[in-house]
Amino acid sequence: MKICLSQINTIVGDIEYNTQRIIDEIETTRKAGVDLIIFSEMTIVGYPPRDLLLHNKLINDNLAALERIAAQTIGIGAIIGCVVRNPAPVGKGLFNAAVLCADGGIVSRHYKTLIPAYDVFDEPRYFDPAPSVQKTAFKGLNLGITICEDIWNFPAPDGNRRLYKIDPVKELSTQGIDILINISASPFTLGKRPIREYVMRETARRCGVPVVHVNHIGGNDSIIFDGWSIVIQPDGQISANTCDFAEDRVIYDTETKKGNIRPATQKIPERLLEALKCGLSDYVRKCGFKKTALGLSGGVDSAIVAVIAVEALGRDRVVGVSMPSQFTSQESLDDAAALAKNLGIEYITIPIEKPTESFLELLKPQFKGTPFNEAEENIQARVRATILMALSNKFGWLVLSTGNKSELAMGYCTLYGDMSGGLAVISDVPKTLIYELCEWINRESEIIPRSTIEKPPSAELRPNQKDTDSLPPYDILDPIIREYVEEHRSVEEIAARLGHDLRFVQGIVRTISRNEYKRRQAAPGFKVTSRAFGEGWRMPIAASWGK
């Protein structure tokens, strides 16, 4: 049997678009002699649909689309991800489903057993777990059909506990299956691919049959899906795989146990850059924006965001705005202009000294007798935000904010200032990794000016300001943030592991905690680490613990 792993980029809620893409794929692969085509999780609706699932019309439209798709399966089988109603009188009333269609109709329905409720997942809000799992026969082979989380329920190599009592893979393996199929929407994070590959290998080994895993591709809000759909044999060999961060299809032959093998990105900076480009491109396309704008300060953060935007969207859809104050160095002005020239983007200069002075004059009676401090500094950042948002309102541009994870963690950013925007592209990228990205981008030629990378980072909101005036060096700070935010370690554990003074670590954790109110008001940003500020981060604001 020839099986096609079809990796298409769907749009959440656009059932007509998604359905037509599915039908087109079915027609193309049928002409290529494919027997069974497999799509990713919730293909018809798009993933994650979140509270759209509370609308009955969406469910009805999705079921009507399923019937329309099934009618197109003459001479071919198709496994479709969709939403199916649960007729039981108790429960949420919906199943996350994988439906096998063939010969113009529906052959069998299979429901997700393990319903995740961690990080960015909140599926128990909408779905009931499958009451049972059953194999299904197609073209002389017994198929075990699972959905995403269903294959992740066994102890990991690091000894982490299982999350669920039920093991649908174990149950299916006792039913005499020939192939285990998993349709998935497994988000990208740095370092996740080896874990996902381990899960697939271990599943194939446990079942003694090939595992066919079809993963979602594309960006939806803060979540990026990298694709990389694969077929893995019980001996651990990969027989077929799609590319990552792009639409693709590959064919696997069950008789020869061979299929198409695509090259995949390997190095961390490369994978990160591809992920952010994918996320930005889809965010702009799916939200209907034509152009983007960002403040170009001459620093590495805005430089990285500008490069990502140009590579994702094209130079004609990116506008760089320089907004110098009296504290902006000539070196920064030169670096911003050089970057804009290297990228070939439109470059606007709007000085902010006069509007800033107007605000200070307005506040002079209230500020009388007080020293210059963050209040005056932040006015500059808020003037810049006002300019960018005015351009956005006038021309419909999407404003890209340029803050990184290190700054967001420590609150080293201005609420209603540099935090303003429609999308925070690098909000989950630590500062140290920003520098690695710069070197990767410049690996063949200098795109980001060398002086931008080498000069000490500065917000340039007061004379001779450096980030290290307010923060520890980033190579010291970032590991502490990672230990606390991503690994959930206590201050005592962090101090012992990294060899720092306990009070030093306590100070950093205290700063992270007290800036939660800022992060709650930040622009949405892409999740690229195992624990990002945003949808999966649910820390209270009014709390005092672990400090």
C-alpha cells in the first residue's frame, strides 16, 4: 500500500479554504497512485481552534465539510482530522477525531483518548476522551489510528512520570495492528525534535510495527508547528519524512518499507530562524496585513526582527523607523541606516526630541524638585510607541515589537512603550541566543553591521546608559532565567547548580515575579522554548512565593 503523508498549512476557522486544500491534495495523490492519504490533527477546522469550538455553526460546518471530503474519496482512502459530536448525555459533547474515509463515504471514526491540559494545551475545556480504541481494516492491513497526545504516554528517558493511566498505544498493539498512525499538531520548541523522534522510535519498538506520524505545519497565533512528518520502523530506522517549516508531501510504500527522505534543518540558530520566519509569515498572511513596521534603534534586537521580517515577507513589506532622541549615539544612527540599506527596506527618520520635551514641559510642575529617572526615560519609549502606532493606524501596518525574553523576564522594557505593537517576534528568545542568531545571519556576508553586534547593549534613554547598569551580564542572567522559568527550579537549586550567591538569585527571581503585570499586557509573541511567557504561562500577579 502506498501511503501519502500530507503536510498542509491550514487556517484556523476557515473551513472552506481548508476543505478545498484537502480535496486538492486527495485529487493530486490519487493521480499519483496513492492508496491512503493522511492529514494532520483537526485539519478541517485548523489547530488550535480554542473557543471557536463553542460555536455550533463551526461544528456543523466542519461535519458538512467532512461529508464533502468523503464524497471525493473514490479510489482512495483518506484520514481526516476534524471535530465529531459525542452523543453521550454526559461530558463536553465533542470528540477530537480522526476519520477514515474511502470509496465515497466514511469507513470509521477514531477519537483522541488522551486530552492534554498543560502548557499551551487546554483540550479538556472542549473535548471528551475516547470511550475506547479500536483498530480498523483498510486494503488488507489493520490500522491503529491515534491522535497526537495518544502516543506520548510512557516514562521518558529522564524519568518523568506518566501523565495518564490509560495507554491507547498499548491497547491497540494487542489488537494485531500492522501500522500505527498518529495524526498530530505537535508545536515546535527548540530541542523538541530529538524528544519527538524518541517517542516515535519507542512507540514503534513497543508495538513492533511502523509508526506513521503526520504533523501540522505553520504558525497559528503564538504557536509554530514545524511539520517534519515521519515514518519510523520498529528497528528505529526512518523510512520517510517531510521537510520542516513548509508544506510538503511524501509517499511511503508498505511493501518496500521505503519512502521519500527530505533534508531537515539541524543547527539551533538555523531552526530558530526558520521557525520565526514561518510564524511571522503566517501571522501576517492569516491576519490579512500587507505591511509591517518596526523601530530601528541600531541595536541587535531590532536588527534581528528586521532580518526575520524581510526573509519572511520580502523587503517591500517592511518599514524601518528610526526615532532618535538627544541620547541616541551617532553609531546607533549609522548602524540602523546601514542595516536598512543592507536589507533594502524603506527607512524613515522621525526625531522624538521635540515631542519628548513637550511632555516634560507639561509635567514640569509635577516633576519639580525630583531627579531625572525612569519616568523621563520611559516618556521617550512611549513617544516612539505613539509614532509607530500612528503609522499603523494610518496605513494599516502591523507593528512588530522588538523586545527579547531576557528583557521581558526582568521587566527591562516600557509598558505602553517598546512593549507596544501587534506582534512580539522575539519575545521568547533570550539575549544570548539573539547574538547567536546574528552570527548565523552574517555567516556568509555582513547583513547586520558588526558594530551593532559588538557594542555594549543599551536602551539609550539617558547619557552613556548600558544594560549592565540595571541587569547582570546576559551570559549570567539568561541561565538563571532558564532555570527558573523553563525548569521550574527554586532559588536554592539555581544558586547551587550555577554557583551563584543565594541573595543574588533571589533578587533576580523577585524581579521576574514583580513584573508579571507587565507581561500580562505584552503583545502576543511566538513560543520557541519549552516555557514561554504568554498562553502557557499562568502565573498570578498578586502573589508572593519563592522569593
